[in-house]
Amino acid sequence: MSHTKALNHLKRVDPVMGRLIKLVGPCRFVARSEHSHFFHLTRAIVYQQLSTKAASTIHGRFVALFPTQPPHPRDVAAADDLSLRGAGLSRQKAAYIKDLAGKVHAGTLALENVEQLPDDEIIAALTQVKGIGKWSAQMFLMSRLGRPDVLPELDLGIRKAVQRAYRLRSMPSPKRVLKIGKAWSPYATIASWYLWRSLDLEP
């Protein structure tokens, strides 16, 4: 996927973003196309508030519980709570995942054609599920659907990166992040990718 148009726009409208693009280098953002939407949402729930290593281990054990790969919502909805806990899921996350699986299996959350909906409708649909808030829905829009204009203003990494890049005295509020990022539209997803990557650079 070519990101030339997005990079040209970001450099033109925001000198600070232009500097970040130069420092970070070529854009390697790409949406994940493997497996199902359901798989990615369950993965997002597992990964919440855990280190990547711990989450990866637990997610691997969770997936291995089921005969169908990737796991089918029907099987996950019917899964025994003790089995889910045995894979390393907290009681709360097990409940979240079963709520998601139950809604998908019952058809109250139709994931098959979700990519045909606008961003705000997808967020509204996903946040009906316990454990999926605005941030998780935005991550799905970006990393799974590849939506180009998503700015996860609640994300701690984004807020830290904005503070550092724009030399702010304190961490900006989500509202201020949105204000600063207004110029990045319609390529806020690419701007967000650069902000995250910028945290790996020497201060």
C-alpha cells in the first residue's frame, strides 16, 4: 500500500509531523488481513492492560482450547468458564469474550459486513459489547479495517508522543490531542502510527 498521498498531506499541514516523518522514516503501517473480525476482537480483549509477551502466551492458550481455527463464536460462547480461566484469562476478560461471542453468534453484532459501515457506526456497534470501549473499537478500525482517519485520542502512547513532539509542559488532554490533530485529517491513522513509532526514538 502506498502512503505517499498521506505523507505529503501531513508534511504540508504540520511541520512537527513532517519532522517526525523524517526521523521515523518510511511508513510501514498495514492492516491485518488474516483470520476473522471476531478473532481480532477477542485478541484485543486479551491484550488489554497486559504486556505483549504475557498477552501473546494467554491468547495462544485461549485459541488452543477450540477445535476450529480460528475459534468460532458459537464454540467460544459455549466454552466452560473454568477452561477460559485455565488459559490465563481473568474472570472479567472471560466474561467480556463470552459476551462478544454470544452477540456475534446470535447475530446482534453482525461482523461479516461491518466494514461497509462508517467509523462512528462501527464504534457504536462494538461498544455495546462488555469490555470493548472506544479505544478498542478505534484499534479495530485502524489495525483490522485499515481506516485512514482514526485518531485514538484516549491512547496514553499517543498523548505522550504528542507531548514530546509538540514540546508541551504536561500531557495533553484527549480534547487537546483532537485539536492538534484536526489538521491531519483525512490521514490521522498514519499520523498516529508515526506518533507511536516516535516513542522508540531517543528523546
